[in-house]
Amino acid sequence: MAIIRKFEELDLKANARHTETIGGYSIQGQDGEKFIQINTVGSTDRMIPGKVSQTLRLTKEAIEQLAELAKKHL
């Protein structure tokens, strides 16, 4: 699991095709701080479909930064 406090732009060389899956969210707390937690689950072609595969916890600051990036680029 990762806690993200800030986003930085990465220079990715490859643009791999991604499969679609379900993303879920929950509100979590840790050490008095609240996070939006985002989980993705394995797609239908994975060995264990539906198993949680990635978990990210975003701080308030990271969520605000992500919203600004979305407004700017999408």
C-alpha cells in the first residue's frame, strides 16, 4: 500500500495498453489523518480475478493536486 502526498510528472517512454477493471474507494484513517483509499481488483483474465491488486491512499493535498491536474489536462 502506498500513501501519496504529492504527484510529480513522469517522462514515460512507453504507452502500454491497459486492461479495464473495477476501481473501488473507501474513506480511511491513519494516525489521525483521513485518506481516500482507491483499490483496483484483478481483471477477468488474471490468475485470481477480483482480488485486490493495487491500493493507494491519497491525502487531502494530493486529491486537490489531482483535481487541478484533471481540470488543466482533461
